[in-house]
Amino acid sequence: MTQPSLPELLHAAVTAVGGTERPGQVAMAEAVAEAVDDGAHLLVQAGTGTGKSLGYLVPALAHGERVVVATATLALQRQLVERDLPRTVEALHPLLRRRPEFAMLKGRSNYLCLHRLHEGVPQDEEEGLFDQFEAAAPTSKLGQDLLRLRDWSDETETGDRDDLTPGVSDRAWSQVSVSSRECLGATKCAYGAECFAEAARERAKLAEVIVTNHALLAIDAIEGAPVLPQHEVLIVDEAHELVSRVTGVATGELTPGQVNRAVRRAAKLVNEKAADQLQTAAEGFERLMELALPGRLEEIPEDLGYALMALRDACRTVISAIGSTRDKSVQDEDAVRKQALASVESVHDVAERITNGSEWDVVWYERHDRFGASLRVAPMSVSGLLREKLFTDRSVVLTSATLKLGGDFNGVGASLGLGPEGAEGDDLPQWKGVDVGSPFDYPRQGILYVAKHLARPARDGDRKDMLDELTELIQAAGGRTLGLFSSMRAAQLAAEELRSRIPEYPILLQGEETLGELIKNFAADPRTCLFGTLSLWQGVDVPGPSCQLVVMDKIPFPRPDDPLMSARQKAVEEAGGNGFMAVAATHAALLMAQGAGRLVRASGDRGVVAVLDPRLATARYGSYLKASMPDFWYTTDRNQVRKSLAAIDAAAKQAE
């Protein structure tokens, strides 16, 4: 019997999920199949509505080798595991004559820990274990969450936090979960045989398709010890997020609270001399952190350097001593010891990394009104790490609606450690970029309007003209507005001002409710507007008449005082490149492409993306930014835009 063709398989899968086959999806599936067959690397830009998950799942399943699919968001993980994979596997089973297994795998702290649940939580002050269910008042939010978790532990098959609905607070979850460093290990734990995290790992070992997240993919690449099973194909969906997620995993942080917690946890488990040494080092570090240090520390101040070395050395002493001292008064000493060791090792590793002073690291101090002072260290770039760890011994497919910035894939490719497309070199992975387009007719469905007449925005300046323009646009659109702001402060000021100017249009503000509730309420009432910052630029999917105007207050360049971005920009300039275009403009282009993508989510959607920053029309880099966005009809004519919005609003009201 001959093998079924790729078009046959794709048709069966699309029919099973109730979708419609699209030319872009077929082109993507063919490109993925070719890359996987050749063991090659591929970047695929697939616009909203292409059906890209089937565009990579079908050729990957047909190939028959083990595949890891890494996504950035929980929503896409759920879609893959609960909808796309079950239906696709069933649809392809008669054609492939096999039924591939699939599984979800996350980091250990995402799973309920039965040891913590039943034996209690190590308590910092006493260092024994305490019953968190007795300690929390049953009427408090924490107490109610913990009781729900205990009941849920008897029902759940996965122990996966994301399967608990509604969810619980981070504080409650921390009482019943452990990090990989805190885990006793399946062989040493009384609950090892029932462990949810271990069960997930075992399922992943047997699966042909493993769905995970960018963070676990980063841990697998960075830490050397493999977390993911051996696989031949890696597919990274929402790949525009990968660099920032890997950077986040590779970033270390040191705070006085974290250091003092390590001191408390270790105190009863080591000899007095080691405990005193760590206590003294912690006090010295805390004193220095109370001073007003500058943002980026290109050189570590001498006194801070000494404090960090003292902290590192004291941690090293405690790590050696913690294994030789036993205290029979401590309940479940192994668990207490493991948590203490994890805390001290974490402090030691960051202190050592900063004192080592790698030229490839950026160190900075920041103070947060709520969380206090912290010292942070992050890699200048993760491109070398990704080139070395991601693109070896497997075929890699990266896909997103926004990978082609300024008209080509080279900007995103460079951030991933890839050379220019087609470049030859022993240490440069070969790759190909493919844009399969979008099923939407962007020039007919949307308008890109730049308010060229407005004053150039000044940092944190009063933008009365922008607020006047925003008011008029919302009135013309009849509400229906998603406001994407470059900072939370700008979103708050705009919401406050417009609530008094146009009270007939309800304005929702990010932070006043959960993101899920905000989006639900925004979608439910077309007259409503939703204002917010970063997560709204990428996380809103509201097709239909509730979102017909997407407004960007200004081009979202990184803040000039952002330590990591400014360090990266400076490094590019010192190497002879254009730091502004390579870092700031690329960052803005990616966000604007994502933000503009909020407008057209279905074939019947119509509307306007309004950029209230004249630089998009007047600055040299404006053409690069516009080329990164969907190909909407472009105008700077404010009267034409108001007429178009009014017509779209009238048509939407007539259809209601």
C-alpha cells in the first residue's frame, strides 16, 4: 500500500478540526515537510488565520520521528493538546496506519508536589515543617485556595496547575509545589511512585509529539542536563517570543529578601561558624543595597564587589557544611535540607556570576516601589547560545505571524544566532525563510493611519494633542477601541482623561481586573474601549465589531535607560553596526507588527490601526517599521479616517 500524500493528510486533518484548507497552509506544510526530510532549518511567517498549527503538525506526524513543539502561551499549548492533536491524530490514523502518542511537559514547579501537600512546607523561622492548611485561616483567601488544592489533589490526573480552574494565587501554589532544585528525587521521596511531575516525564518519554513551553526549552539548552527527551525535530511556535523567554531564563537576580531567606533556611542545618559567616555577609549585602546605586553597573563598585565575594564565599562554606550537620529535632530533615540547599546555591550562583564579571553579561541595579531593591545579571545576547544549543543535531522549524521585519527574515535570524539567509560558513547553520502570506485581504480590510500633524512625543511629556486625537477617533468609531500604550503610566493617564471626556464609552484599564476578564468584557460590549500596555500588544484575540480601531500612542522603542537594551545597542555600535536599527528599531517593529495584528482576526473584520506618532511618517526608520506591519491601506488624512471609522461603525450597528 502506497504512503498517503501530504495534501491527502492535510485535507483529512483540516476536515477533522472543522477548518478550511488555505493556500498558505498548504505552502507551509510543504516547506516544513521538505525541511524535516532534509534535516534543515526553516523560518516560516504565517499570518493570522493561516492555520499554522496544522501546517506543521501534519508533516511532522507524517515524518514519523519524535517532535518537540514549544510555544510561548498557555492558550496555544491548550489548543494543541486539547483540540488540534487529538483530532489530527484520529484523522491521520487510518491513512498513516498508526496512532502517534502526544504529551505535555512543563517545568517541575508547574505540578502539584504530593510530598509538600501531605508532609507540609519547610518554615523559614522554625526550619521544621508546618501544616500549611492549619496555619492559614480557613476564611482567608490563602486558606480557601489551599483547601481547594487539597480537594483537587484527589481528583486531578495530571497535577498540572493550568488544569485547575479557577486558578489560585502564586502564594498558595508555592505552598504545594517545588522547584527542580528543591525536589527530593523520585527514589528518595515517599511519594515518588505517585509523583505528577515524574508521571509527566514518563509520558513524554513514550510520546512521539511533546508539547512544551519556551522556558523549558531554554532550560534544556542552558543547563546542560537534558530535560526534554531526545528528539529529531523541534518546532518553535510563537517564535518571535523565543529570544526574550530565553533571556528571562538566563537572567539571575539577587535581593536582600532572597539572601535573608537563605540565611534562615540554613541556620539550623550548619555549624554556628558557617551560619554566622553567612549572616554577616547577608547584612553587608543588604546595607549596600539600601544605597542609591546607578542603573547599569559597567564596573562593579568596589564595596559591592567585596560584599558579593563575601556572600559567595559564605554560601560556599554553608553548602559544604550543610551535608555534615544533622539535627534530629528537625522534622523531615531531608526536605528541609534540600530547600535550604536550593536557596543557598541560588544566591551563590548569582553572586559568583556577578563577581566573575563576564564581558558577555550585563549587570544592573533596580529599585521597585513594591518589591524593593534587586541586583540583576543577564546575557548581553543569547544568539551565540541559541546557535550552539538550538540548531545542532535536529531540524528546527520556527514559525510566527511576525518573523519578517523590514521586509526580510535577517533581523530575527540574527537574534537567533543565524547568519544572513543563504550565507555560507562552517559555524553558521544553513536556513531558509518562507512567507506563506495570510488569508486576509489586508489592503481592503484595514487602514494604517499615521497622525502626521501631531507633535513629536517627548519622553513623559504632556500630550494634549494626542489625547484630543484619541478622543475624536473613539467617537468616530463608536467605541470599539483597543488602546496600546508604550507605558502603563501613559495608559492610566489616557484612561483617566477620556473617562471624564467621553463617559458614554466605558474604558477598561489593564490591571483593574484580570486580563481574561478585561478581554471578555471588551468583546461583550462594542461601545467599550480597552487600554493597556505590553501584554495587550500581543495577547488580544477579539474578532468582530468590538475591535475596529487599534490605537498605538507612540512607537514602542525601549526606554533609553533600559540597562539590557542600551547595553546591547552599545555593543552593536562598538562592533561597527547600527545599534539603533539592530536593537531599538527591531524591538519596536516586532511589537508594532504584533499590535497591528490585533485588528484583523477574521475574514469579515474591518477597521483602522492608528499610530499617534508622526515619526512613523517622517523619520527615516518609518519605512522599516511600516514594512514590518500588515499591508494595510496607508494614509495620513485624518478626515478620511474619521469618515471610514464612522462608516464601519454604522455598518456594525446595522448588523447587530
